[in-house]
Amino acid sequence: MALKPLLPRHFYAEPIQVSYEQAPDYEKSPDCPAGFTWREEEYKVVELLNAWVDFQRRGRMARNMQPQHARVASHRGSLGVGRFYFLVKVQTGQVYELYYDRAIQDTDRRKGRWFLSAEYDSGEEGV
């Protein structure tokens, strides 16, 4: 079976609920979930294809830090800033990009949120 580059098929940026076999040690630095629920359908992650982090400050958070501190934070992260990305294959063979956004919503919602970012071609011919 020949592999081809993974190309985005659809972009969503929709909230999802994730599940774990064992909860992550650090909620704001999560591991890849075992599954997720999106549009009332459950998906089981069968393979982690890639993972990366992005500690870029966005919106008003991009302007509230001195440059020397922002450089350090871009590698380590800071309170409420950062995204953890996971490119996963699910039981149906579909490939999705998920991310956990550590942004604080308000004083009552200080935890981050999970999103389904995009669906990709599976990379396999004939799929």
C-alpha cells in the first residue's frame, strides 16, 4: 500500500469531549486521549501519528508580556497559554487533528478545552 502525504480534507475547530484509559498526570499538559466524542459520535484512537505543542501567545495575551519573558514563555508556556496538538487515526481509518487549548475562558472556567481541528486524508491509496 503506497503512502501519500496527509492533506487536510475538512477544517472544523469544533469542541469535543475526550476520554482516557487513565487520566493524565497534569490536566493542562495532557497526553493523547484514548478517544473522543464529536457530534454525538464516539471515536476510538487506534494510533498516534504525531504530537506537538505551540506556546504562541494569541490575541491580547500576545501584548501583555515583556519581550524577554515572551521568548522564554514561547518554549515553556505560561499560565493559560498554549496548545497541545495530536494527529490521530481512529477505528474507522479516518485521521483527525485534535488540540487542547489551555486558554482560560473566565474566572468560572479556568480549565482548557479540547477541539477537533481538522480531518485529513488517511494517506493510504484507495481509502
